[in-house]
Amino acid sequence: MKNRTKYIGLILICMMLGACSPKEDAAGLYSQESPLQADITMPEAFSGSEPIKIALTQNSQAVDDADFVHVEIWKGDGSFHDQMEEADNAGDGNYTFSKKLTEDGLYYIKVHAANNGSTIMPTLPFAVGELSKADVEALNAQTPDDSGNHDSHH
């Protein structure tokens, strides 16, 4: 009788553990992320007369009607910071933004874009005119060290 009780208990435990295993299609039950991607193209010599171009894609398809595409620009030394403005939809997944910048120096552009639950905010440095020594040093400080020393990581 004791053996029979042990076997029944063992069978019950196996059944409960079997019920806890994930379904084969469990991954499909969770939302699949399809990240938004932005390709920012700056004019060769930035003067403000040519627009900045932003190409958005998601799932390898052009994003013609993003939820939003805003652009923010600031100067590296902190002397200029423009508020976010909406980029113009040029069609075929392309968005444009124009800004006249008159002072030489290191600037940054940050694109705030969202579509279908994916939000991105890529930032790109760019130069207007000649860079000062401080601008070059600031830009070099942001360049990843390729020496193979990765002690500063987590």
C-alpha cells in the first residue's frame, strides 16, 4: 500500500510539472518588437541652405507616416540649444529639417521618432565651419577607445 501511494504521488508531481512547461508557440504570444531605424544624412558642408535628411525604416520598409519625427539641435559648448521642432514629411519614408546656424563649432542633432510602439532618439555630432581645439577635444573624448581595454564596462 505504501508503494502504491508513492507511485500515485510521483505521478501527480510529474503531471503538475508537465503542466508548467511552456507551450511550443509561447514566443508568438508575446509582442514581437520591430525596432524603428533612422539614417541621418547631413549636408557635406553644413551651411543651413540644404536640409538635413532623415530616412526612417521599420521591418525593412520605409515609414511614410511615423507617429512623430522631431529634431533637436544644440551646440557642444552649451551656448545654443534649439527647442524640438517637427521634421517635414518628404514622402517615401524620408523626412527633412532645415536650420540656419551661423556660428562655427561642434553641434549635435537628436532625432526623436516613433512608429508602431518603437521610439528612438539617435544623436549625431556635426561641424559648422571650423572647429576649435576644444571642439576637437570634445569630439575625440566621445570616440570609443579601440585599444582593447574594456575595464570600464559593467
